[in-house]
Amino acid sequence: MPQRSGGFFHLHLVSDATGETLITVARAAAAQYASVAPIEHIYPLVRTEKQLDRVISEIEAAPGIVLYTMLDSALAERLQSKCREFSIPCLSILDPVLGLFQSYLGAESTKRVGAQHTLNAEYFKRIDALNYTMLHDDGQHTEDLEHADVVLTGVSRTSKTPTSIYLANRGVKTANVPLVPNMPVPIQLEQLTAPLVVGLYASPERIVQIRQNRLLGLNAHRDDDLYVDRQAVAEEIAFSRKLCAKHDWPIIDVTRRSIEETAAAVMALLADRRRQAAS
């Protein structure tokens, strides 16, 4: 029977490809249960009977929820059969979706393992975006900003870099330009016409907290440093918001947003801008 103790449970994720889809869905579901946490067992590239044997033995040793994405019906049926034998839940997360597609489209799926990772134009677009974003991180190569899809700006510690990388993984060429106290705003930033420029800001308290943690991590904490002075930080944020208002750049409050939520908000702004340009 399933074993749960101390607020934890075993979560087995079995995939015949990279497992990225499976992991994303499983973590999204597990996040809804704050009182328990999964102990993840991840098995990517399970494509043979021998590989599945190892997975089944580990599931038997640590029973829990089993989720899988396997297009080989024989392997999937064997996994289901063993889970029934162990009296533990087992679910293919793709089957309901594929069934819906088949019902609507009136056609069988081609069952291509890892089809979403095909080396197509979309794949190379993401690689190109990542290369561009890494080269244009933290205000580098501002002479080339006009080629970006999105330019993020804001004061230090507003998650510009991780948000840029997340967007690049979605195929969005993203540069980021920090606004530094007592330093002029790069003229190239204020002259942009093609990219969507988005300002990121957070509450002074949040910025100070993050900066203090960073300084502590670097063993460089100073109580008198304007970098962590609340009033000075508030003035930095006020300046950044005034700059965005001056140029009519949209702004996003990242105080309580995750990187994913911030990126989703940026992509929504980008989609609106493209729709307006198309019309």
C-alpha cells in the first residue's frame, strides 16, 4: 500500500522522452497541496523492457503516485498492470488530451516520442533568442538593442536577468538594462522604437531585503550603504517609474510575482503589441 509519513509522499514520473512535460504537470498539481510534499523519482528515456523493469522495482520499493508519458502501448500496459498489482494509482497524463484531440480532429495521433523537441524552426528560434539574451544581459551591447523583441529595465534586484532567460526559452529575444543611481540612462534605451520596453519594479522593502541577502551572501554587508538604504531605494524606484511614464513604457510590479508570472505578463504585453501592429 502507499506509504505516506511526515508530510511526504513518493511521486514516480516515468517518461519515454525527457520528462519535461510530465515534471511540469506533476509539480503544478503537487503545488496545490501545501501540507504534503512529493519525493520525486524521475525516470526519463524509458523505452525498453529492461529499463522499465528497473522502474517497476523502484516503484515497488517506494509505493506512491505514478504518472507517465509513454507512447509504446506494451510498456504502458505493463506499467499499469504492475501498479494495479501493487494497489497504487497510475495515470497517463497524455491519454485524456490525445483522446480529446482524436475526437475533435477525427484522426489518430502519429505517436512520435519527444515530438515537441524536434529540431524545427521553432527550436532554432529559441536557441537564437538564448544567444542574443546572454550577450545582452545587464546592459551589455546596448548598441544592438534595436534587434531585441523585448527590453527589460529597472533598478537592481528586480529579476531582470532570470526573467530575460525565461523569455528567451520561449523564443523571445530579450535584453535587460539596469538603472544605476548616479549613472546616466543609456541613450540607446531611450531611443528604441522596435522592441517592447518594459519596466520592472518592486516595493522598497522587497528590494532592500533581496539586496541585504545578496550582500550577506557576498560577506559585504554595510549598514550605511545606500544600496540597502530604504529611502535611497525608494528614490531609485521612483526614478525608474518616472522614466517609464515619460516614454509610455508599461511597468510590472514584481514584488509578489514569480519569474514565470512576470514572464507571462511580459508575453501578454508583447502579444497585445503585435496584434495592434497587425491591425
